[in-house]
Amino acid sequence: MQTVVVAKQALRFGTELNGSMLQEVPWPSNGLPSGAYAKIQDIVSGGRRVVLAAIEANEPVLALKITGPGQRATLSALVKPGMKAVTIRVNDVEGVGGFVLPGDHVDIVLTRQVEKGNATTQVVLQNTRVLAVDQTADERAAKATVAKSVTLEVDTVDAQKLWLASSVGSLSLLLRKAGETAKYVLNNIHLLEESYRRGKGIQ
């Protein structure tokens, strides 16, 4: 057996950690979670740490769920390695009536006018993680709110697709069922570039 630091109480995004919120409990040494801490002192020493992802009571405190010593709970700390955060504008309809919350996965759909009286819709990205809604990044937020913007986690190529798509037409979100996965439908950025050139009258 070995000791592992767990939360005494439910901890939410932005909570500054202190020793009174934590406790050390016995844990089988052959089943230690990756990134777990053995001693409370390992967490509270060296500078303030802030919760990045919700931690439930009696759940091990893992390195990926808290900031490093002295760091702030900023959005950049939530972005996975190699990924970028991109924000798009939405309204009550495009944002699924405010029911999209941080941590959800969405598809992004582009609607554009091809010619007078003729419009088209195509899926730009699928299974994209929502990092924040407006300025809220708490994944355990439960209250639906009508948002003006949604911040998404994408790689560099997908960020280019989103910016091009937003220049061509309007973007809407499709909320995915929890746990559902799918491949991207649109993989060729040149299709969006061509649409952009046509829209701007560029040869």
C-alpha cells in the first residue's frame, strides 16, 4: 500500500487549493493513477495551485487537473499539447439554445449562399471539444445560458478551416451525444479556400 492525496470535498474549476481541502489515504501501489501525489505537501508547497477540472470528494488529485506551482487557472492551461483555442460567434439558435457547455463535443456546420436563392450547408469539423462558453470554462457548469461566443479546441489546420468558413458564411453548432465519435467529413481545406475566392470574386 501507498498513500495518495484525494479531495476531502468537491472541487471546481478556479478553486485555489489548500491543505484543509485534501487528505492522504492508503492506495494499492500497483494501481496508482498516473499523475497522483503521495503527500499533501507535494501539492501545497512551491506556490499556489488552482483546480483546472472538477474533482469529486475522495477522488485522487491528479497533476493534469491542477495548475503547476504559482500558475493561474487560465484557458491556456486547459488546451492539450499541439492544440489551439479558437473562438467563434454564436447566437441562441447557432449555439443550440445555450445548452452547449464546456467539455461538450460539437460538430461545426457552415451555411453559405452560393448564388441568389440557392444556399448550401456542409460540415466543417466534427467531434470538436468545447473549452469555454463565453468566459466560463467550468466543465461542471449545469445551467444553460445563451452564449455570444464559444471557444473550441482544434489543431492548426482545423483553426484555418474555421476562420475560412467564418469568412464564407455563418457557422452553427450541432451538439453531439456524450461519448459519440466520428471522423471528419470535410478534410480538404482547399474546398473552403475555393468557396472564399468565389465569394470575393477572386480568380
